[in-house]
Amino acid sequence: MAALKFRGKKRGEQTEYFFDYTLLYVVFFLLAFGLIMIYSASSYTAFQDYSGDSGHFMKRQLIAIIMGLVAMVVVANVDYHFWRRFYVVGYVVAVIAIFLVLTPLGIESHGARRWFKIPGIGLQVQPAELAKLCMILFLAVLVCKIGKNIGTIKGLAMMLGSQLPIFLLLWRVTSNMSSALIVMAIALLMSFVASPYYKHFVVMGLAGAAGAAAIVWYAVYSAGKGSFRMGRIVAWLNPESQAQDKGFQTLQGLYAIGSGGIWGKGLGQSMQKLKFLPESQNDMIFSIICEELGLFGAIAVIAMFIMLIWRMMIIANNSPDLFGAMLVVGVIGHIAVQSILNIAVVTNTIPNTGISLPFISYGGTSVMFLLIEIGLVLSVAKRIQLKEM
């Protein structure tokens, strides 16, 4: 644990404030490692598709990281209570941003409109990432307003109901079911942590498990007919049966993981990245990590995420107030759920859905907003007095 010292104004006393350098080092490691793996996973494709520029994706990611770090420093040095007054504005901005994908500013890629371009600077923004940040702020304020009633059915309904419009818009307008589920998971986790009672969550967990089992049964019974997502469930259960269609990416990812062994083939030596594995620098980058660095590299990455979450849990437990704690819990939920879902998809533990690995996968909007969230966490940490810990 490291601390910064500031001279107090009362009686000339010196007060120590907590600053988590370990958290910062882990974030820097993940960013640097992500740049290395993006270059390794995308250099062949970038060389062919961008006139010999093998570092195309890495350079774009580096620009996004620099912008994100600047924003992180600014947010970390602003008292996190300042943002509380903007919780409604943030919610409205998130809704407007989602609808922007339907305007001429919207950008279509891979059969979905999930981005919009900011005129003048050409910056592409994925509103789903903005929505996650805005929902963390909104729900943190809402927990404080509900207070002790958070453990009641009414309080829980307010928490889950407030995220429902964003959930539906992400799902129906941007066709981004994975981001919609992450928003719901953030709301559930924040409600769970704030509530003194757990029986409601046990009931919801059982109901969710029963619903998931029913969906899987229906997908198998209908042989995947009826919707694209039903087909993905069938491909998840038996990817070999759709090796040339919906199961192709999953199989190629599993080939990469299996061929890496314990120690891997060596950095830069992946075969699957040679246009065999779609989205190798994005959603499926964990497969390339496993292929090149083996089981050892995969465990090391998972360990870094565990350390990151652990450090944020320490900050949340020692936060000066409930609002700060809920902000940090929301960030924990975002990073933890997204990391787990990405690794689960890559290893075929759950059906395939497009979701990136935080700080490592290629995606400028994602890394920028993640760094802003880390800025919020550091802002909370900087206001913890060591004598309170």
C-alpha cells in the first residue's frame, strides 16, 4: 500500500491519503500487454488490408489509449462528488447516443449499426460503452437516494427498472445483446452489494437459470430455427455440426487454445491469426494469447484481472461514503463481468457473442471509457484517509 502525504490545515497536522499505485501498475501492464498482443494478432491482416502497414491496428489503439489516459488523469483529480449532479444528464446522453446510430452519423459494420461518427474529427464512438459508464453513475446515485429501502421489492424494482430502457435500446436499436446483458449485470451486482437481504437474488438466480435452460431446450428442439441467436446456441452445443457457419469462429478459437499447450508457440508465432480466426485482434484475442503464450500466459492474464478487481474491492470497502463505494462496485461489475464473458465465449463455455476483453482487445471506445472508469476509482481512492483504513 502506498500513500501520498498532504499537509492538513487543522493544527498543522499531516494527513496521509491513500493512493493505489498497485491498481495503476496493473492497468498499465494490461494496456501495454494489450498493445503487444494486438500487434501480434493483427499484423498479418493489417499488412494485407492496409497497404503494408502491419501496425495499423496497434497505432490506432495507442492513440485511443493516450486519449483515455489523459481523460483518466483529469477524472482522477476531480472530486468524484462533482459528477453526482450529472446523473440524469448522463442517462439522457446515453439514450441520445444510442439513437444516433440510426441517423446518417451511424456506421454499419458486420451487419449491425453499433457506432456513430463525430463530425469534424472523424472519431467513431460505440454508444454501448458510454451507456455502461452513465449507468454506473446513475445507479450509484440511485442507491444513495433509495437508502435503506434498497432491500425491499420496491427498491430492487427501481434499480432494475431504471436500467431496463437502456437494456432494451442496446438490444433492439444496436443489436448488441452482450452489452445489454452487461448493463443488467452491473445493476444486479450493485443492487446485491447495497442490499442487506439476499433472498430476492436467490429467487432471481433460480428463475434465470430455469429461463436459460428453457431457451437452450427450445433451441435444441427447434434445431436452431427461428432466430440467429437460437442458431448460435445450437452451434455452441455442437460446433462441429456447423463448422463452416456459426461454429467456425468457435472451432478456430479452440484450435488456437489447444495448439498452444502449456508454454505456447512463442510470441508472434500464431497460425490461427493468419486469417483463419475471425476478429483475432478483437473478441478472440484471448485465443491468440493461449496459442502464443500457452496456459501459462492465459493464467497470468487472468491473475492480473483478479488483482485489479481485488485492489478495487479494497477501495470500495474503505470508501469515504456510499456513493463512492457504489461507483467502484459498478466499475468492478463492468470489468469482471465483461472479462468473464469474453473468456467464457472464447473457451466455448457459453454461446458465442461479440464481447471484447477489457484493456486488451482492440477497440478505441472501449479502452477510453474503461480508463475514465479507472479515473473514477482513483478519485475515490485519493479521498480515503489512511487513519480510516
